[in-house]
Amino acid sequence: MLKSEIIEGDTKGTILIIELNPKSNSSTEIRIDADLKFGKLGTVFGIFAKRKIKNEIDHIIDRFAKTE
């Protein structure tokens, strides 16, 4: 497990946790848990930005999984 926290800047307080769980010799489950903090940006974009970012990350992960 890898855990990272942003300690300064507009996204201060954002926490990202990445877990890799081997399922077999040829596959690994990747779990990403992100608690996004936007600071000043959050007042402008609010929950819509979080939803958009989550959808884009999901799309990138799905694309990556299909190519492997």
C-alpha cells in the first residue's frame, strides 16, 4: 500500500492511497482511493470537478486495463 498526502498548495490535504493485490501469476488488482481537496478551486468548481476527475481517472484505468 502506498499512501500520499499533499502538504501544501491549492490541493493541500488531498490523500491518495494505492493498493496492489496480486490475483494470480499474471494479474494484479489495482485499487485507488483518493480524497480530493481543492481549496480555493473547490469554491468555484465544487462537487462537479470531483465527479469529472473521478470519471476521467476511471476512463484512463479502463483503457489501460484493456491494452494489457
